[in-house]
Amino acid sequence: MVRSRLHLPRSPARPGEAPDFSYLELSPAGAVARPQVGARVRDIGPLAVELVRVLDDAGDAVGPWNPHLDAAELQIGLRHMLLTRIFDERMQRNQRAGKITFYVRSLGEEAVSVAQCMALSPRDMLFPSYRNQGLQIARGIPLVNLMCQLLSNTRDPCKGRQLPAMYHSAAGHLFSISGNVATQFPQAVGWAMAAAIKGEDHLAASWLGEGSSAEADFHYALLFAAVYQAPVILNVVNNQWAISTFQGYAGGEQRSFAARGPGYGIAGVRVDGNDFLAVHAVTQWAAERARTGGGPTLIELVTYRAAAHSTSDDPSRYRAKDDAEHWPLGDPIERLKRHLIRLGEWSEERHHALSAELDELVAASWREAVAYGTLNDGPKLDTDLMFEDVFKEMPANLQLQRAMMRAEKSSR
Amino acid sequence: MVRSRLHLPRSPARPGEAPDFSYLELSPAGAVARPQVGARVRDIGPLAVELVRVLDDAGDAVGPWNPHLDAAELQIGLRHMLLTRIFDERMQRNQRAGKITFYVRSLGEEAVSVAQCMALSPRDMLFPSYRNQGLQIARGIPLVNLMCQLLSNTRDPCKGRQLPAMYHSAAGHLFSISGNVATQFPQAVGWAMAAAIKGEDHLAASWLGEGSSAEADFHYALLFAAVYQAPVILNVVNNQWAISTFQGYAGGEQRSFAARGPGYGIAGVRVDGNDFLAVHAVTQWAAERARTGGGPTLIELVTYRAAAHSTSDDPSRYRAKDDAEHWPLGDPIERLKRHLIRLGEWSEERHHALSAELDELVAASWREAVAYGTLNDGPKLDTDLMFEDVFKEMPANLQLQRAMMRAEKSSR
Amino acid sequence: MAQMNMVQALNSAMDIMLGRDPSVVLMGEDIGYFGGVFRTTEGLQRKYGEHRVLDTPIAEGGIVGAAIGMAVNGLRPVAEIQFADYIYPGFDQIVSELARLRYRSAGDFTAPVTIRTPCGGGIRGGQTHSQSPEAMFTHVSGLKVVMPSNPHDAKGLLITAIEDDDPVIFFEPKRLYNGPFDGDPNKPAVPWSTHPKGEVPEGHYTVPLGRADIVRAGAQLSIITYGTMVYVAQAAAAALELDAEIIDLRSLVPLDVDAICSSVKKTGRCVVAHEATRLSGFGAEIAAIVQEECFWHLEAPIQRAAGWDTPYPHAFEWEYFPGQARLAAAIRAAMEPA
Amino acid sequence: MAQMNMVQALNSAMDIMLGRDPSVVLMGEDIGYFGGVFRTTEGLQRKYGEHRVLDTPIAEGGIVGAAIGMAVNGLRPVAEIQFADYIYPGFDQIVSELARLRYRSAGDFTAPVTIRTPCGGGIRGGQTHSQSPEAMFTHVSGLKVVMPSNPHDAKGLLITAIEDDDPVIFFEPKRLYNGPFDGDPNKPAVPWSTHPKGEVPEGHYTVPLGRADIVRAGAQLSIITYGTMVYVAQAAAAALELDAEIIDLRSLVPLDVDAICSSVKKTGRCVVAHEATRLSGFGAEIAAIVQEECFWHLEAPIQRAAGWDTPYPHAFEWEYFPGQARLAAAIRAAMEPA
Ligand SMILES: Cc1ncc(C[n+]2csc(CCOP(=O)(O)OP(=O)(O)O)c2C)c(N)n1
Ligand SMILES: Cc1ncc(C[n+]2csc(CCOP(=O)(O)OP(=O)(O)O)c2C)c(N)n1
Ligand SMILES: [Mg+2]
Ligand SMILES: [Mg+2]
């Protein structure tokens, strides 16, 4: 047979191989210039390939992107990130214990959701993916609500219809998460277009994984955002992996994901996703740009999926076991903690105390949540709910089917 | 009501307004550097926004992109372009006379198809759009075949199943044109991937209009081409208009279409689409790049749709009447003709003679084609053909339906 | 009352809704400045502005995705897909998102989007300008599916669709834009001005979804149909001198099962007719329902007259189209044994 | 003969075809190095190389589009869509291109692509990991549509599909990957090793398309079904102590109308069962055909047992799933009057 000449992206470290992140293009902290918020896309091309970083290795905030947040704000950010992590750990264990059917952790990516959410205003509309629980937490959605969703129980805001992790909150301006990746991207652009049409000030932001950026919806979103200069922030969370395929299989081998932005005439910014300050600063820049009529921004958040894809996944089958420990951008919680300690605004003791407090918060919330039922125990959602909300009003065929379903149940 | 802040792309010249092409970013002939065929994408970004031009206003070939074609080749190019134009004019008239149901001219864009086809090798596989009849002509598909397709007659290679202009030729390595825009783009990439897998040398090339680049298939094609470094040339024919909407509605207001290439890590080249030499040179560059393992190239061909979108369209409803005459890049046939005359290899007399010859060729071909039937007159395609080729073998339900159809016909 | 063809009636519906409800926006390819390739939105951008009547990129998936987001933010988008044949790039956003948003969010988010799209053949459009894909959408829980057959209903149904808080896929049989069509392409075209359903009130009115129209009452046979086939059915039944009851469904989801079944229970015989491909077309669902509900009243098998199980070929348009001969054969079969 | 579950049987089919035919390539999300989220392609990349078993971007439309091009260039791609719920982004390439390429080019270009995709519920996957969209594809002229119900058929049908020169959409009921399933989630799982159809020849063999399998011969009632519902039907009929004839269609297009109709003509009673949403599901087509062909033999209306006309909800999986109770109700109705 002739030898194939097809190029296949190289996956850096498969099981049994040594972790290797030499492919990553990094910039030193503080090295990337911060253009004016109103800069023209063509003048800020490098932003899409360099890496905006604020926290240096020592834990100091350096360079023009330093957002100069006050300590209280940083402490809140740390708290949200830590709560996200503790929540994740606990829910993972609950899944393993058979209490919930499925779970998705965001381990190592907490800064993305938390810092971005904090850089936006509460009325901005967020269109998350399934790995953005930090948005829910930073927006202050009660943990019990999230847990009830995970449990599909009697207080589940989705009324039992969605897989765990597919949260939503109308009051929290958090859009309903879809099981189909990327679909929320053009929807966020449409939302932002409507805000502009109505002359309102709010912007939309959306998130997807680098793997999901391969979907058509990514393209639609960039295109519509560019054409109508919609006030939207489009975020690609490049955590290096999409289930078993490396980011090269989404095109990351050739070029950064942020670089797609300038290709469409949209500002593109590549940022250290594990650097709370850098993520915050870049998001704030993009938000101000959007609010002042400067149009959309595509942000690539460079991070690492430290855990499995989901509870249905086993990454030891496809990547080096100790990969995460070699990730050159560190851990977002550790880095912000070190910075706060260096500022004299935090300590190991306070950290411990916070951890304990949040542990208890999560535990107490879980106790409350399970009281509203689990999939297998306790109070149950009314099965009639299956037939509601298909349409605003239930049509005749569904009323009939509801009756049939009731008869089936009573026949058992 | 609040005032909408939505940005809407400005359409430069609507009916009643003066033509205005000030939005066009041009480079002088000869001004753009010609990088090595193996250059890295990141090092050739400017190629995607500048405009490669070879023929200057005087008609001389200048600069590093001059392909130094010999006169015979240029004369063939001129002939193909002229034939395409004459063919178009004649078919347009035939449509107006009710002989064919629909037609699409390529007036003003002839260099795109003809020069690109001539820069490729005959075994390269072409995936055209509906406005690439120049490819059919440059590949030497007999005019009679094309006409029989337009007529849906007894010699129609599509057996009556396709709208006029949806040609194909397996022998000519010209893929079947789809009525759905852009779908051929990822197919071309797949074809090229297969060539690479089989270790074969042929490449694929595909075309779509700038308006159609908004479709998902454009994105899929760029992405797959980038990931697998497929030997493919992806061409966006930016003729400024997509039916009634200006190229700004496809994203061209913010950035060139060629710039999408580097965004995906693909070489992007923007070329004067009315400059036969520049189009040829750029295509040759991309072909060599693909054949030597350098991967895909996205070419934007800047041209102007001088005629209506199709025979179903009336552009006087949506654009300035004399727009075409003000198009700053001139007419491709005129420009090549002037160049050849300047080289001493052509004359008005020869041009006249050639025109007359091609007129007669088209007329004679038409006489032959109509002898095989038209939709309304002469020999007819067997209506049984409707049921063939749905599957390789006709299943029972189609056999039954064929019988029913025959009965219907005999009942009338 | 005014005389309107179907294009004018649809235009009037959108005009009225743009005027009444500031949240209504139109969007689609070539619908703005140009007024649409079928001129359905003609004049509306001039009247309501570029920000309410938006030209869009040629990206059906983007159009639907953006429309969903706009609807979530309080607008009421009416999106045009230029031809139903081009709705498939938007299929994922319609099926996975638009149809299920209310359900998955327990009603906390909804997207009242209307998608208008011309369907059907008869204009020599070939396989990519002639399709009738309505059946697929009826299989998607959460979508309403409408197809009017005349200007009066078209306007009233479109207003209802736009006002409806659920997503509606609104099919417009393009062969009926300018007049009713009985399936015979050789007859001179008949304009709507000569047809009673071409009389259309100028103001706001609605035609409810889920209410079929008994186009002709009759005793011998029920013909259940919609869209262009309404006229073919009338002509075929008339030619056979049959006292047929002809039912124009107008909306497929919700479906007026009562109208269908009372008719069949009365006549005992049933033909279902549509232009779409027969195999798994909506006629299958109607036949299935009718035999479920009216089994004991049926005197002969329900017959289906439909497009063949092939693409819609350019040259054989009239051999493909389920014209009067196809209807007549189905009717005759449904009348056996006499 | 070996004991295989359905995953192993499918893997064996692809293994054999990769070995026999150098033009066969596999492609899809996570199918290469990882071996697929259901492990269907496990070991095949290691065995045949990265250039024959390709990981792809997460872009179903791109996968199908590229597969078409590869097929046109002489390869025979077998593309996996990770879940049938995610096939819609590829819908346009399937419907507008794959299905009609042979037709529109008069056979000069063809694309022998097989699209494999896991479908159906029963694994607590919620509304986006449970769908059965097969009916939509049966409405698209030019596509063959297959759904096996056991390892033996799965392997033979998949080999047939790959060798077929027409495009085939191959649905794999994921609930059957590891064993037959009678609809009762509380019973211990049964592995394929205890089932005769878990015996699978190791080598090459084919199961033809368009040939139904009479899973159980019977005289009182015909149950026409496919996929997971084959076992639910068996259990429900057994529980009612009925002598039912149970037909596993195996392929929906082409459809074995003869097997269906001879059975119904014999029994006079018919139930159609599938997991997909009832409205415009493939059951409608079967019911329509059966009443057309067997009208005079039918002693009661044909009944349909199917998923409800709602999305597939996470918490109410077993209330949604058409289990034995739903089948029993349909069977009882079909047996009236006794
Ligand atoms: C349309 C669609 N195709 C495929 C899937 C299956 N799927 C779910 S998540 C996933 C990987 C996504 O990876 P990435 O976008 O990088 O996000 P991450 O999980 O890394 O956060 C895949 C393939 C899906 N949910 N939707
Ligand atoms: C999927 C799809 N959507 C819409 C159309 C209708 N349509 C045909 S051509 C066209 C305009 C295309 O413009 P462009 O891509 O710029 O090509 P040009 O006609 O200028 O060569 C449109 C909207 C189509 N054929 N297919
Ligand atoms: Mg990822
Ligand atoms: Mg154009």
C-alpha cells in the first residue's frame, strides 16, 4: 500500500508518555500590551496570539493588564473559585455513590467562569456551556437550586427534563444549557443583537470548549457578531482536551483559537485562563468595548481540564496520567491565593477556615436538596410534568397521552 | 421608541445613488511580495489583506507574481474567457426566449474560473459553484454537453434531474454542482484528504461566492483542511454581491475573506480576480504549496458580478445601474487582451476573428443541442428516468410508483 | 375587504404585526432592502426601518440561532428561509434548540419564533427549489407546523403564528402565491382576484391553528389535504363527479383530528393527499390516525396520493407532481368496492 | 461462532471490512485513539493505523461533508455520529448531498458512506442522549435506513451497509449494546452471552437489507417493530399469553412489506411499536401501508405503541419509554373485539 500523506495532529502525551507542553506558546506575565478599548481589530492582531498574563511566578500582579482589583473583590473571587471546586468534588462523590446520574467537573478551570462573571454586570446575559458552574456560583444561584437540578428532584428548576449540569436561571440571567455543544453561541449573538436593537446596555457572553468550536454554531456566532457588531463576548475555553482528542483536532495545532476572531474582523484576545486577574482584565476590556459600541470580542482562555471529561469518562485511557501536574500555567486557586497572601490580604489559616466553611455550606445544601428527593428516593416529581411545557398550552394529543401514561402507571 | 444601536453594514450604492467603490482596499500592481511556497502561515499574514496584482493599468505584467506564461497560453486563456462570455450571452438570450428555464451568467468573472483551471492539472478534482462555467469550458467539456444539461434534454448528463447550470463531468473531474450553496466546500476537503490517504498527487479545488461563505460548510472546510493539512484550494469568489445583499452582509465589511484563512491557520491570499495573470500565479502558488505538503490555501478573488444574479433576478432594484462600469478592477477579458496586444501577440483583428469563430461555435453547438430536444420540443427524456439512480438498484416501491406513473401518463 | 394574492396577504400580515407590536422583527436573506425573492416583505424595510426588517448573511443555522437569542431577549422574530429546501442547515437549531427550549427550561425561557419558508414545486425549480419537508417537523415535539392554501388563511394564520408563544414553522406553497392551481400546468393561470379566498380583510384578524377548513362538504368520500393539493383535490373530485368532502388542514400540528374523523365517519372513505414524498410523509400519520379512529366506519382502505419517493426532478416536474390523475387513481381506489 | 455483545459484533464488522477492503476508513469523534465513547471502534486504530481510523473535529456536518468527498475519491467511509441526537448538524449534508448525489449526477458520482449512530434511551441520557430520529431519514429519498436488534444482525447488517454502494444510516440502539432489554429497568441486566443472537460468526457474513426477521411466528396478532422494542414486544406478548407473530424489521428502507403483510393477513391484527415519538414516527408509515395492503384482513384497527410526543425527559425515562405496559395496552386494543 502507498504511504498515506495525510497530516494528523500530534497529540502530545498519551498514556505511558511523559507530559509535554512544549507546544504551548507562552508570554511572560506583564509582557503583552493593553490596547485602547476602542482599538481597531486590524491594529491589535498580536493580542490573539500572545498570552495576556498578569500574575507572575512570584504571585505579583504586573504589567498593563493589571485590573487593580481591591482585596475584597479578590477574596470574593477566591471564595467563588473554592466553592466551585468543593462543590464539584462533593458532586463527583455523589455521582460515584449513585446519588446523581452524571456529573461534569471544572477542576482547574475555575478562574474562567468566576473571573469572567465578576467582570460583567449582573444584568448581562450569560449563555454557558456545561462546564461553567462557576458562573452559577458567582452569580449567587443557591447551591440547593443547582443540586436540585442535579438530582432531578421536586425542586429541580428543569422539572426533571434535563441531564445533570444543564442548569438555568431566568432570575440570574443564566441561559438554559443545552446538551448539544456550541448551540448557545449564535443564540448569545442574537440576544446581543436584540439588546442593541432595543437600545439597551446589557451585553451577552457565551462559552464553549475548544473542541466545540469546530461546530457550525461557532462560525455562525462569529459571523453574525462581526456583521452586526453585536455587543457580545464569545469565549473559547481551551482546556486542551475534548473528551479524548487534543486541541489540535479542533485546529489549535495551526493557530490559536483567538486568532479566528481577527479572521472574521473581531477582536481576538488570548489569555492565561488560570490567572484570575488576567481573565478579569481581559473580560472587562471586552465588556467595555462592547458597551461603547466597539463590537464583539473573541476570548480564548488557555487552561487545562485537570479532571475527567465527565463521570462517564476515564482519561487514563488517552492521556498521560500526571499531565495536569505539569501544566505550565498552574492552578487558578493556588495562584490567586498566593497573590492575596503576598498582598497581605490572605493567609493559610484564613484559607483553611474558608475551606471548612464552604465544605459545610455544600454539605448543608446537599442535606437540604436531598430532602426534596433524589432520582431514586424521597419525594418525586409529578410524572405529569413530562407533558407540560412542550407547548404553552397542552394540546389534545398530549392530554390523551398523559391519561394513557397515568393508566400505565396504575396498571403496574 | 429607543433608538437602535445595531450596526448594519453599509451598502455602497443603491439605485439612484452614485457608484462608490471607495471601500475597496487595493494594492498597486506588482506591490505585493511573493513568499516562498513553503512559507509558514504566520509569516504571510499580509497576503490575506493586500491584493495580488500583476497587470498594471498600461497592460504590462509587473512584480514578483508575474507567472511568465508564454503567449500561446495567454491566448488560450483569452479564448476560454471569451468563449465563456459568448456562451453566457447566448444562453441568457435562450432563457429569455423561453428555451431554457433558468440561467446564471458569469459576466465579468471569467478570469476566476479560466485562469484557475489553467493553473491546475487536469486530474485535479474541481468542486465548482453554479457560477464557474469557465471551469467547464477550460476543461474542454463540449459545449453541446453543457447545453444539453441546460435543456434537460435526451443528452442531458443529469438525465433531467437538475436545474440548468448544475453541470458535472466525471471524465472532466468536475464534481456535480449542488443547488444548495457551499455544500461542495467540505466535500472538496474530504476528496483531498482521500488523495492524501491514498498517497496520490492530485489536489482538490472548490469555489463559492462570498455570500455563501456565511454557510457552515465554509467553516467546516477551513477547519478540516487546517486540521488534516489537506491538499486543497478553497476559493471565495468575492463578486461583491449575493443576490441583493452586499459583501458586508457576509462579513466583508470588517475584514477580507482571505483573512479567514490565517484565522484557521491556513494560508490566505487576496487576489485581483479580474487579472488573469495574478489569478493564475496565485493559484499556481497554492497548488505547488498543496502538492509539496504545505497544506491548504484560501484564495479570495476580488471581482464584480457585472450581470444579474440569475435570470430570475433584477439588480436594478437593489444596486446602482452603472455600478459595473465603475468597478475599479476593470474587465478581465479587456485586460488580458490589452496585455497580449502590448506583447505584440494579439490584435483587434484577431480578436474580432476569434469572437466570430466562437460565436459560430456556440451557435452550431446550440443547433446540435436542440436537436436532442428541449424541455418543450423535440425528443424527450424517458420519464422512467425519474425513478432511476435514487438507489443503485430500483427498490420495489419505486418500481410500483414507476408503473403508477406510466398509468397516469397513459390516462391523460 | 381587499383583493390580495398570497404574497400580498402575507405581506399585510407582517405589516400589521410590525405596526402593532414593536417586538416583531423580520429577518432573512434578501428580505430587507430587496423585499424578498418572492417579494413577500416588499416595502416593509422602507416602512419600519432597517433595524426591524433585517437582511442577514446566507446562513440558515445562524438565522435560526440568532432568532432564538433575539426571542429570548424579548423580540418576536419572523425569520424567512428563502426556500424550504434550504432549511436543513438550520435544522439543528430548530430541532435541538427552538423546539425544546420551553421544555428543557420548564418554561423559564421561551422563543416565540416564526419561521416562514416557501415550499412545493410547480415553478420548474428542480430538486432544490421544490421540496415539501413539513413531515419532518411534525415529528419534532414542540413545533407547530402550518401550511395555508389561500390568501385569506395565509394572512390570518401568519398573524396567529406570530402572536403564538410557541415556535411555528410556516410553509408557504409557492405555486399558490399568485393564484390557486389545480395541477394542470397547461391551463391558463388563474389569479386570486377571481377566487373568494382572495378576499382578505385589510386589518388584523386571526385564523386559529388546529382548526381545519371544510373546503367542500360532501358525503361520498373525504379528501384530507393541505396546501396546493387542496385545488388538485377539488378538480379531481369534480372531474369524477363525486360528492367529496374536502378538508384543508391548514395546520398539521396541532392537527384537527375531530374534523378529519367526523368527516371520515360520515363518508366511510378517505384519500390523503400531499405534494411531499409519500414514504413517511405526513399522509402516513393521517392514515394511521384515521384507521385508528374510524376503523369501523371505513369501507375501503385509506389511499394516499403524494409525490413519488424520489427527489423532485427538473425535467419531470409534472410527472412527479401529484396531479389530478394521481388523485383520481387514489379516489377510484378509495371508492372500491362501490 | 463466538459470543459477542453488540459492541463487539459491530467492532468485528468494521475490523473485517478494514481488513478486506483497503478503501474502508472509519472516522468520527473520539473513535480513533480512544476507541469510541461506547468502545465500538476499540483497537481498530492500533490495528489499521491512524490514517484508516480517523479522529475528527467535533463537527458532524464536517464529518459527513468530508466523508462524501472521500467516498467520491474512492474510499468507503464509515462515519460515526457519537449520538443520534447530534446528527442534526450533519442533516443538510446528509439530506441535500449524500442522499441525492447519485440521482442528481445520473450515477456519475456516488458516495457509498455508512453513518453509524447510537440511538434510543434507557441509559438515563436525558433529552440529548436518547433520541430515535430514524423516521426523518426514511422520508429522504436516496437513503437506506437500518436498525439492528442483536449482535448477529448488527454485524451482518453493518457489513452489508459498508459494502452497499448507496448511503446507509445505521442506527444502533445503545440500550442493546450489552444485552437484550425487555423494558423493565428493575430486572437484572441480561448479557448477550445468554441469548442465541449473541452467537456471532467470527468471519465475514452479511444480513441483507430489506429482509425482516420473524422473531417469533404466531397466529393471533402481528407485532411489527425494530430495535429495542423487539424484546419489549416479546415480553409483553408473553405476559399476555398471546400467540403473537413478532417481526423485527431490521431495515426500514428498504422495507420488507411482504413479511409485514403476509403476517397481518394471517393474523388479522397488528401492533406497531417503536421507541421514537409517536407523531409522524415510522409507525405511521407502517400503519398506513398495512391498512392499504391488508385492509380486508384486518379485524381491528392497527395500534401504535411508541414514545410520547414530548422530548425524552431525564427523570421520567421509564414513563417515557414504551415499555411492556404500553405494549400491553396496544395489544389489548388490537385484540378487541376478541
Ligand atoms: C453536537 C454535539 N456533538 C457531540 C457531542 C458530544 N460531546 C459532548 S462534550 C464533547 C467534547 C467537548 O469538548 P470541548 O468543547 O473541548 O469542551 P470541554 O469538555 O473540554 O469543556 C463531545 C464530543 C455533543 N454534546 N453535541
Ligand atoms: C443553502 C442555500 N441557501 C440559500 C440559497 C439561495 N441562494 C442561491 S444563490 C444565493 C446568493 C449567493 O451569493 P454568493 O455566494 O455571493 O454567490 P454569487 O451568486 O455572487 O456568485 C442565494 C442566497 C441556496 N441556494 N442555498
Ligand atoms: Mg476542551
Ligand atoms: Mg457573490
